[in-house]
Amino acid sequence: MKPILQLYRGYANEQELIVMGHVFKRDYDYDFQKKNFKNAKSIINQFRIKTLENFDIYLKYGGEEIHTKTLDDGYFKFCIPLEKPTHFGWMEYEVKMVYNNETILAKGSFIRPHKGNLGIISDIDDTFLISHTHNFFMKIYILLFKNVNDRKVFKDVVPHYQALSSAGRNNKEEENAFFYISSSEWNLYRFIVKFTKIHNLPRAVLLLKDIKRGIADFFMSGRGNHNHKFDKIKHVLEFYPNLKYVLLGDDSQHDPILYEQICKIFPVTVKAVYIRQTGKHQKEKTKAILKNLENLEVAVCYFKDSNEAIMHSKSIGIIK
């Protein structure tokens, strides 16, 4: 059985291209149509994956073939200096590996944002995907027994995200840079991509947590340390320093704290912060954090329904 080359969406600026992926020992298909226990089995199988470490990988780009090897968890990442200007928008890249004298090719995509002034960074669970992260048992139940077609987005979140994606653009082919940065693991990458396509959410670069390789890890999915989210958000803001950013999250976990830290480090970069209220009442700690951000001249919106967020975005001139 030949290994599987899984590529993720990459991103580039004027000087550097970053693309990444995993090498799995075999395919771990997730049937998006399965119901109930069949869906549960498919989801759990995503956390039983086996990876190949120190495996030879080749990136084909710009007439060159660049060689690297996978890390201990099968993950690989190419950070390539760009000597020639690239186009803007989404572009393809190609990676290959050789197994038993057979060449295995995979094509992925990366974005170089069009010139503009807006980047959007969004959490996933309970920000646009209803996940009940504040209730551990409900979260696990939904993940196991609701397939991708049964999962729901919050009302009006799609028009808000679509408006943010096209904000300030006259050309429909141009999009603002969109990133989904989450504490979900790479195991759920295909599920998240499929879900965003079903609901016409903006095409985005996904930056997720290190892959898990055991059933026990499944029950810790999305939990534990959230420092990786801070590191990845910080990296994006440093990678595209000339953009102004909109941060979207929720109050179920650590988004308000993380976003406050980011705003303090990048005091002229973050334009607005949106926090979804996930419970019956607003949290006093979240309200205090957002008040502090207002003192830093960051526009804030603590909302229950996405329509409130849309009205706020219009009021501050981000969208029309």
C-alpha cells in the first residue's frame, strides 16, 4: 500500500513562499456522507493515522526542484526565498515523493494577497462552526455523530465573512487574505475544508495544531495549550506587516486573551476584534478585555448574532 501525500494551502509575500503537508503511511478516507456510527468510525480513524518520518519530499516551483525530508510526525514545510516576483491571488504548487520507484505527485495551492490593506484571521469552533466547545460531552457527540453535511454555521456568518473577503475590492477575482487559525488539529483539515466549501465561506489558509496519532488524543482534540494559536497569529502579522487585520473569535475559550496580547504587541496593525458570545450572558472578563482594547483604539464588537457584527463592520467602514 503506497503512502499518501497530503498538501495544505500555503502562502507567500514578496520575499518568501511557505507550503506544507504530511506524509501518511496509507489513505485515511473520510466519507463525508456517512451517518451515525459510521461517521464516528471515520472521525476516529482520522486520529489513528500513521505517518512517515524522515521521508524524502520534493517541491517543484519556478523551474527548480527543492528537496527536504519529513519531520518526526510526518509533517514537512518548505520556506523558500522568492527571487522573482510572483502573481497575486491563488496559485498552484506541486510536490512529489518516490516510493518503490514510483513517483507520487500532489498539487496544492498558495495565496499571495493582492495589494490592499486588509487581512482577516478567524477561529473556527464556535466562531463560525457550531461546536459547543464549552460542553465537552456535547462537542464530542456532535463531532462523532454529525457528519459534515449535518454540521451548522451560525446565522448570517457567511454574508459577514464574504463581505470581509471582498472589502475594498472592485474586482471579483481579488480577495483579501483570509486565515483560519484554530486549536483543531491537522487531522480535521479535510473536514474543515469540505465544511467551508459547503457553506461558501471564503477560501482561506488553515493553520492548525500538530497532528495527533492515537485514539486517546481524539478526546483531547482542540483542548490543552493554546499558545500555538498566538504563535501562528503573530507569525501571520509579521509575515504581512503592511496589512490591517480583523480578528474574529468567541468567548468559549481563550480568544479574547490571545487577541488582547496580539493587539498590545501590534498596536497599529489590528483594526477590529469580533468576539461571539457563546452562552446566555456576556462574560465580565471578556467585556473588560474588550474595553481595554477600545482604549488602544481597536474597534471591538461583542455579539450574539452575526447580524450585529455586520452592522458594526458597516459602521466603522470595513464593509459597505
